[in-house]
Amino acid sequence: MATGVQGEAAALSEEIAELRHAIHAEPEIGLDLPKTQYKVLAALAGLPLEVSTGQALSSVTAVLRGGKPGKTVLLRGDMDALPVTERTGLPYASSIKGAMHACGHDLHTAMLVGAARLLSARQAELPGNVIFMFQPGEEGNGGARLMIDEGVLDAAGGRPVAAYALHVASSLLPLGLSASKAGAVMAAADTLHVTVKGQGGHGAQPHHAADPIPAACEIVLALQTMVTRRFDVFDPVVLTVGTFHAGTTDNVIPDNAAFVATVRTFSAQSRDKVKDAAVELTRQIAAAHGLEAEVEFVDGYPVTANAEAEFDFAKQTIGEIFGDHRFVTAPNPLTGSEDFSYVIEQVPGAFIMVGACPPGIDPFTAPYNHSAEAVFDDGVITDGIELFSELALRRLAASS
Ligand SMILES: [Zn+2]
Ligand SMILES: [Zn+2]
């Protein structure tokens, strides 16, 4: 039988799986997750933690003060579900139509509770503090930003020296394999809104109107040329126009043509540059045709960038506790985005993907995170509790 942290994590796994199933069956979306918050608070009750809850969102911040003085480390688990109707057929599947833990955040929450229990039992020997950050609203609401505004990073007094988050994957990684990389690991995701303003008229008399459609089409194509001609291929930009709307019928020139694009970047430099370049290009093409363009960039999440030293530390920890074969350095970032980025903009940290594809299913054809059929296996729970706990224990024990 396993001993030490691994044995303690294994001993907690059944209870944590039950908590996970309860959260999974009752998913909540967005910033206000009262039932999930209640389950977390109940599961933490009686532990030697300083627990506080959020104002702008139903967050839970729990601080464990170790018996010995030292640094502070932050561990984060997000708690929100997605507006998806579950089709997994699992016994603990969502009981709520239109809501599903399709990104595995139920596992993050439950595993973080497990780590809080395990580390609480070791409070006396702990050389420093641990902040457990239970966060609503990861899926587009920027809950991490709100928790930072409400003081999560200062919850233990001094700033944490490091912050870690785990994210389960239902596909691509087999159960038990972790992956991440130094530097950018997830993209920044911003939104470009363009309205080309013309002058409506008769389709047979375009010279008496100012047609916005050809100019808007030209801008869409020019934006694609821009990302290939003005950006380093090794610091790429992905720009996808996902909506394009203009007009009502064939013989009427409309007043306006509008489109919206998602813009993904992997460095702060490219992110800043694409904002300026896209606005300039759009306005000038419109102007070349005697039209005006309204252009607006709406900021989404910034690049999730792992600090090199914290990535190395997490990789080494996984190698030592599970074996080197259980970690793969990802060749590229993922083009999704993640609001843990706000935390590791301010505190050096690492975001680690953890394979949770059910055994016997090919990870390369398994349904992706966010799919109504995505299944995340309970087999990840013991490892998740152990990894969260070991990252905190070893980082607090480290000399710097
Ligand atoms: Zn997600
Ligand atoms: Zn997620």
C-alpha cells in the first residue's frame, strides 16, 4: 500500500469522487454558483482554514497557515459549468438541462478540496501558507480577475511566491499523462468588432449610394493578409471572422456591413501590435472607398504564460512523484484561453494539463472538453490531490 502523500491522497479519493459527482450532477454556470459554493464550504468545514467568500461572485478563498513560518503558495480550482446539455449517460450526469460540467471544473474543485484536507492534516509541519482559490466564472466571465480585485492574492498576508492550476482534458492526453510548457501555454482571446458605414440606395444605381459590402469584404481578406505578412510566423496570430452581416435583399444597397472576429495571440507584443494594425487597416481600406469604419477591440483573457522556473519545478515534481514518463512537454500552446492568466501575470506560476480520458478510449478520437459527450475519468482524482499537495509542500520547502 502506498504511503506518504500518495497514500493520504488515495485514502481521500472515494470521498472526493462523491463530492465530484454531487457537483457534477448539479452544475451551475457563470459567476453565481450558490449550490457549488455550499458544497465546497460544507466539505471544508472543520478544517483549520481561514475561509472567506466573495462579494461580486460566489468564490471561496481558504487560507491554511502552516505551523512553521514561511512563504505562501496559491492553488487554484475553477468551479463553473457550461451551457451544454449533457449526453454522456453517466450515472452522475447533470440533472439540469442546459448545464454541464463539460470542461471538468467539477474535478478541479473536488481535487482542490482533497488537497485542502490532505494539507490541513499536515498543518503542524507545513513551513508556510497555502491559499486555496475556488473560482467561479472561468468560462468567459473573468472570475479570476474579480477574485484578484477582491484580494485573493493577498489573502495570507504577503504575496504568494508561486501559483499552480491543474486542468483536466477529456481527450488528447491519456489518463495519467500531464502536459505543459514554459512560456505561453494558452492564447489571448480578444474580439474585433467592425461596422463599415456607407449610404444605402438602389442596387441598380450604386453610384448614387455608398456600398459598404465590397469594402467590408476587402477588409476581411486584408486582415488575413495582414496576419501572414506583418507577424512573425513563430509568434503567430489567428484571426477568424465568425459573423458577417449586411443587407436584406438583392436590389437594395444597405447602409452598413458589420462583422466580428476572434483574435488569438501568444505574446503581449503581438497582442498589442494586432490591435493597432487591424484598426489602422480597417479604417484605411474603408477610407480608400470613401467610407467610414467603426472599429472596436474588446479585450478577452490575456496570454496564459508559465514562468520558466515554475514550469520546471512542476515538471520535476511530476517526474519525481509519478515518473518522467508521466509528463510530456507540449510542443505548442493551445489556442484556447484561460483566466488563470490573470493570476500568473502577477504571481509566477504554472498551468498544467492533466489527462483524464477514460481508460480504453482512444484519446485522439475521444470527445473534446466542452463537448456534450466529454467524459472525465474519476481515475485522475488521487493523482490530482497528490499533485496539488506535492506542488505546495515542495514549493514551500524549496530554498527560494
Ligand atoms: Zn472550458
Ligand atoms: Zn476549463
